[in-house]
Amino acid sequence: MPVITVATSAVLIIGNEVLSGRTKDENLAYLAARLADLGLPVVEARVIPDVEDVIVRHVNDLRTQVTYLFTTGGIGPTHDDITTASVAKAFGVPVVRDPEAERRLRAHYGEGLVNEARLKMADVPLGAILVDNPVSTAPGFRIGNVFVLAGVPMIARAMFDALAPGLSGGPPVLSSTVSCRIPEGEFAGDLTLVQQRHNMVSIGSYPYFSAGKVGVSLVVRGTDPGAVDAATTDVLAMVRRLGGEPLKANS
């Protein structure tokens, strides 16, 4: 049963380097955690290549399904940084040079180091609003409900922190974790019944291996504190009934 929520978000990770395995994505985990805290749980995430038609298709698909869509990657100064042009095409508007973005870049680099490649980072879709970049100056932007962020994790996080106060979400998504050493196959049926009794939350089962032993983390997630507590109590009772030693940890 999905977590009941009104406001949602999605993340679109753009970059051939991520798909090739050369670069490990670090942005999704950060964005998902922060957005859950803001009552904007991530309901979908996709990783796609630096291909204009692919970017356009996924931006147009996701932005109609969620409250906010966040993209990462592809807004640098090189030829393969095509996210800005692709997002502009998705919205059916031209790319223009933003005067304020250009001013920031010229001030940051100085006239001796400004070149056309760096000024490319001042280009945005017509009608876009700048997203501040307190790390390296080159801004991201927002158009409609789409926020376009850098791919470099430190910069993406700083950009998100700058824009977060302006987001409108629902109640934060709460979670509670019960860990035990009972194999999944021994409680699967019982856990299904617990989930059926608590349809205001979602309950996930996540196996792990630690200290030479197999364990499972049972994670209850929801927006209603009472519902989360009630489901967690039921999960704890289930584990004890099956002879397990539950360890409860809020997160």
C-alpha cells in the first residue's frame, strides 16, 4: 500500500557518465531524504542519457505527474551539456541569455577568464527563474514545476538548499524501523496481514547481512504519526510472536 500523500516529486538524473558506471550518482539519496522531510516524497526516479529527444520525452512525462520535478546534470559549459536546451524544447520556448546570470559569471571569473563556453552557463529557457549556486556561481533554474540542478553533488545540494524554502509540500513522511534476525520467508504471510490492517502506511522489508548473520529491517512509512506508531507496534508484536528479538529504531 503506497504512502498516502497529496504533494509528490520525481528526480530525473541526466548523464551518460552515470549510465556508464564511470560516475556514481549521489544526488538521489540526498534529494529523496530532503524532499520526504518537506512532505514531497519522491515517487519516481529515472536515469537517462544526454540525448535531447530522450530528455524532452521524460521531462514532459514526469512534470505532468508530480508536484515538482528535479533534474540533475548537463548544465555545464561543454558540448555534451544539453539539459538547458532540452528542457527549453520540452516547454516549447527558446533559450535566452539571462542578464543576471551573465553578470554573476563575469563577476566570478573576471573579464580575463570569461569565454563563450563559460557564458553558456548563463543560458536558460525563456521565462525561467534562476536557482542560486553558492558554490560555483553558475545558476540552475526553474521553469514551471521543473527545477534544473547541477550534477556535481556538492553543487546540487547547495542549489536545493537554496530553493527548498520556496517549496510547498504536505506533511513530512515519517518512518520507523524494526530490525530482527528472522528470515523473510518465515514472516511474509504475517507481514501481509499487518499491512492489510494498516492501510494508511507502507511497510517495506529489506534484508541485510551483518556480523555473519542475515537480518531484516522492516520499515514503516507514513504521514500520520498515530498510524505509523500503531503499525510499528503491530510489527513488533509479530516479530516477538515468531520468536524474534526486535530492535526498534526511529529514522
